[in-house]
Amino acid sequence: MARTILRVILVFVSLTVAGYGQSMNDPYSLNLVSTELNANSGGRRIVRSWAQKRLVLLGDGVSVALLKLLDDSDLKNPEKVRDLLPIIRDAFSRPESIAIEADRKPRVTLFLLNYIRQNISDSEAQSEVQKTMDFIGKGP
Amino acid sequence: MEPQEEILNEVINGTPIGNPEPTWVDIWNANYPGSTQFTNAGGQFLDAPFGACTLTPFVDTFTQPISMLMNGTNYTVRTNSWTLTSTAAGHGSVTNGSDVTQSK
């Protein structure tokens, strides 16, 4: 049920993004977020300026990309979850830089993180998810 | 003129991670000091911020074509083949293989 609601939100947000005239080449920044997942895989954390300066534009849009890139099993995998949390934090690290006004509110992201927290068994990963929720919850 | 870039064929520690920006995007970073959307009267601009860091030694390579967007057309002016390396905390080097090299 929650997964279905996520997909409905995803469609809504997709329509919203299209309405803002984002590049149709990669309107969801899938290339950027995909390479970030690869760069951060296996617990490696590498910060690259050319990716950071784009991530800070995404805000809530980062979770739309993550939902398009990852499947349900990924969202229940503690290692994958640890890989994606820094990407979410980066996307909300400079709220004033987020390109689309609607993406400054982390509605999709909080829904996604809440879904992950409820469906992951690893308590350490749950704690990391909660910290990320607390971090982005302090935004505007 | 509006400087744009692509970020292609990035490889970290020998593992390809993809093309972070396979189509032209602005180099400009709105909230970074010195960064501007357009070149100055002399055609110069600052590509900033620029760098990479992590907690362990690494080698990161990628290709960065740079173009100028004018009247809707991108004119490629150069292509950098970047290599960023670090062998220990506080030490690293960056080079484009030709006219840019910096180390600490």
C-alpha cells in the first residue's frame, strides 16, 4: 500500500517537474543521482565538487530520482540505504540553492525515509535514517 | 557567453561510475563566490568550486568538455581530462593532463 502511494506521489511530482520546464534530456537528474549511488557504494564516501554543485539544486527532487533508480529490495537493504542517505543530505544541504520552490519542502523525501525506516530491520540503519529525517526536517 | 560543461566517463579507483552530466549544463554555481553565469568581457570565467575529497586514498578521473552557449548553440572550446589523486590525508594533486596542475 505504501509503495503504491509512493508511486502516486512520484507521478504527481513528475508532472510538477515537467511543468517547471526542466531539461527533457534528464528531467529527473537520473544520471547524476545514479553516479552518486555508484560513487558512494559500499560505504565509500567521496565528495566531488562537480556533483555537489548539482545535487544542491535538487532538494526533494533527489527522492524522485532515487525512487526511479532503486527497487523495493534496495530500499530494504541496509547497505544501499547507507549509500543513499548522504545523497539526500547533500540535496538539502543548501536550501537556498534548491532550484524548484516546491522541492524545498521535503515531502517526498520524508515519505520515502519513513517508508525505509518502517521496512528495514537493521537498527543501525534505522537510526541513520532518523538522523537524516531530523537533518532535512530542519529546512525551510 | 555562457560556459557549459559535460562530465563524462568518471572512474573512481578503477571502477567506472558513469556519466554524471552527459549533456550540457551550466558551469555556474549560484552561491559560490566568484562564480558567474557568463564570461567576463575578456571571455574568462571561474570554474568553482572544483575538487574532490574522501577519507581514504583515491584516484578519480573524468572528461570535462567545455563549451560556450551562444544563441542556442554550444561551441566546444576545450576538453579537460582530469585526474585527481590523494595518497594521504591533507595531500593530493589535480591535473588536466596539459596546462593545469596543482598539488599539495
